Amino acid sequence: MITRHMLITTAVLAFLLLPSTLAAESGFVVSSSQVAEALREGGKAVDADHIHLLSPVRSRRPHAALKLMSVGEWQDGVMKAEMRCTNRSACLPFFVLVQDSAGLRDAVGRRPAQSLASSPATAKTYDVHIGDPATLVLETKESRIVMRVICAQNGDRGQKIRVASRDHKRFYEAEVIEPGFLRGTL
């Protein structure tokens, strides 16, 4: 009788706690409008339509406050900005691409120490760059796993770098084989 009562109590508690557990696992999606608001607070007038998140970003809190950490030239008039939640436990740092970013381009000249890349003449070119998407192949004798990841470090062929899963929940060490292609072991 007591074990049946405990089983029913446990089942009721699990049912009541299920929605909060699911919300904690999935998190809250950070939107491009949140990023645009953070950029505006940082003095950079950018439209939400011009912001491209490199991968879905989730936070532990709804409408998490964001902060601009650094900004730099990326490719052909596109800027790459590093963002972070003001409360560091709410989300991991992440990168966004900003198009038509004349307001951000001025910031690069004013803040070279914080930019993601220095002038093209002095910048070291790597085979993979921070924030770049890549394909990671994890191999053992019995299995092979292929997954899309985001590079967490710059690297050249033969170097080992850290990469993150697209949801930024897992990190792996991988060897750079060629631009966009990495290999690791399980």
C-alpha cells in the first residue's frame, strides 16, 4: 500500500515538473530583434532585418539582455559582431553577421583592440575561423559520425582546435583537415 502511494506521488510530481524540465532543456530562442536592440544600446543603429544569426542561440531566460563585446570586418561589407548575455549564466557568447553595416564599420576604426580582425594586410589568414560552420567527422574502428559544428578557434591544416555543436551545448577537439572539414576521435 505504501509503495503504491509512493509510486502515485512520484508520478504526480513528475507530471507537474515536466513543463519546467522541458523549458530548461530547450531554453528560450534569442531573436535578431534582441540582437538589434543590444546593438542600438551600444550606439550602433542596425535594423533587425540585417542581422543573421550563425546558428540558433538559446538562453536560460526569456528576453535575455544582450551586450556587444566586439565587432570586426568579415567579408565584402559584412561585419561580424560578438554578443554575450549581460548575465553570463543565461547564455554562451555567440557571433552574428550584420549586412549594410555602415554604423558598425565606424566602430571598427574606433575600437581596433576589440575587433575580430585587424587590417587585411596584417591579419593572419587561417583555414578555419572563429564562428565558421564546418563538418566534423568523429571516427572509431566501429563507427563514424558526421555532424555540422561551429568553430570556436582559428586554425590551420594539421592544428587541433575546439569546436561547438550547433546548439552550443557540446564541445569537441578536432583536427583541421581542410577549410570547412575537421576530424576527431570518440
